[in-house]
Amino acid sequence: MSTAHTALETEEHQALRAAVAALGMRYGRDYMTTVIREGKQTDELWAEAAKLGYLGVNLPEEYGGGGGGMAELSIVLEELGAAGSPLLMMIVSPAICGTVIARFGTEEQKQKWLPGLADGSLTMAFGITEPDAGSNSHRITTTARRDGDDWVLTGRKVFVSGVDIADATLIVGRTEDARSGKLKPCLFIVPREAPGFGRNQIDMELHAPEKQFELVLDDVRLPADALVGDEDAGLLQLFAGLNPERIMTAAFGIGMGRFALGRAVEYARTRQVWKDPIGAHQAIAHPLATAHIDLELSRLMMQKAARLYDEGDDIGAGEAANMAKYAAGEACVKAVDQAVHTLGGNGLTREYGLASLITASRVARIAPVSREMILNYVSHQSLGLPKSY
């Protein structure tokens, strides 16, 4: 395991990192591949991580969480990923949904959801992307209208992870502003078995325990308290969830990249074709060193984003979280590619467990927002360049 980062971290963070790494190694890549092959979920690892307090480490102590923040939660996901067994639903359930409810939910919503999200007994999915909107959240057409005290939701979502195992999905819809008539974003908690809430599994080339779904909301009737927070603060609430999502996606990518790099380094150190191990040759060694540098740089930006977010600087965290997600996505893809190439034909075998990461590593570039949209964000927000859209 790399130790270059420890000097920047508190003793508590170092201890958390070591403890989670030990848990991850007890499960490892073989556990994950077995779960995927058998069509199961990572229930055992999820339950143990929850029992040890890792899943809810970012949630408030008064609701059963660890009282930490994204700095701690990102360490958990990164180290599980570095061991080959990342928990994708951590990005969604405690990071996005847990954060949004903790920051903006009513007292009743907090009491109903946060203890379960913290101890792993409840999970929540997150639905924002739509078939025709893609990265343009202003084009979201899922609408919520009032009917007496109830809300009625209509619309479609796509590429929503883990809806089949989640107790509810936090849905981004839009309501009509009574004054202006314009649509504004709002967040609703939709229980899995709500009438009219349909789901179809998307046939993915991606091998992961968590399945992807298209959702259809056909006049889904929800009580008034399904709305999270203030109807007029929807955009603020939405972005409060998206920064943790980007920080955790960075952790996911860094963990995967570290796992792949670790496999490649081990192979290059021992694989002998001529008189020296192949790792002695710079054509093998230098690209692996470059991959390591890129992963370390990505982690630095992720740590910056987590600190800014945890200190309450949403705007500063937005820039850093986008940059961290971009850097980690690129570093992950390159590390996986180089790892596979280092192993040659063995890199494409099931035995070495790297080939499936070629597809998986692309996720960090594409989701939850493409690298091009991040470059747009940096162009406009950081550099002050004009928009093309």
C-alpha cells in the first residue's frame, strides 16, 4: 500500500485507513468476483462495514452516524476499492442521500432514514439522469404536482444504481413555481414499492453486483412529507448532494486504480522473461510510475475537496470536487490500461481479475458527469470563459 499520503492525514484518519484496508483485504477481489458471478449482492461486506461504523462515518452522531464527513467516508471507499472490493452504493446511500437528508431533511425524515443509512439496514438510491436530458439537469422533465396535500410524480429516469436493493430512491423532479410558472428542481423520497413506480433493468456490459435501472414514474402518489427540505431551495439541496457524489466517485476511481496498479507491480517484480524481472525495464517501470503519480495527485485534490466540503465551503468544494473526479477518472483508466498491458495476455484472463476493470474504469470518466462537462465547469466557473450552451 502507498504511504505517501499519510503525513497529510491525522492519526485518526491514518488509523481509519489502516482498519478499512484490513477489512478490505479479508474480502478482496475474489469475494467481489464470486458475488458477481453468482448474481448476488455484497451483503456480508456491507453488513460488516456498517457494524464497524464505516458506512455512516459521515452522518451526524445524534442519528447513529460517526459524526465525520466526506474526508472519512472517501477513505473508506478508497481503501475498500484498493483491496478490490469497492461498495458502489456508498456513493449513493450515505454520501448523496444521507448528506441531503442530514442537511435539509425534516426532523421526521432524519429520524426515519439516517440511523438506518448509518447502520446499513436501510439503503437509498438516487435518480437524476433522464433519457433525453443526459448531463443537462435543466432539461429534467420528471414533474411533481400538488394534489391536495399529496404530491404526484410523473417521468422517467435512467442509469439508476441499485434500485432493486434500495428501500427508497431519492428522485430529482421539478415543481412549478406558483409565482413565475417556471419549473424548479425538488427532491422526493420514493419508496421502492410505491404504486406506479416501475423499474426495468438495463442490460449492461459492466460487471458489478449493483444493477442499473430505467425508472418509470406513472402518477406516483406521495404524501406531503416525501418532499425533502424546502421547495424553494431545491437547487441548493441538489448541489449539496452532488459534491459528495463527485468526491466519492474520485475515491472509487483512485481505489480501483490502486488495486490494478498493485497487481501490475507485483507481476512486474516477479515475472522473468529474460535475465531480469520485466519491472527492471523502463518501458514497463516508467508507465507504472506515471500511473502512481497520477493517482497520488488525484488523491490530493480529493482530500482538498473533502476538506472544503466538510468545512462548509460549498462553492470551493464544487470546483475541487469536479477537478478531483476528473483527475481520478483519468488516472483510473490509465492505471487499469497500463496494468492490463503489463500482464500481457494474462491481463485479459479471469484469473488475474483485471480485464473486467477495463469496462469498470470507464465509469469514473462517464459518471456521474462526463469529463467534458467538468471541463465546461472549469472553463466557465474557474476561468471565466463564455458558455457555448
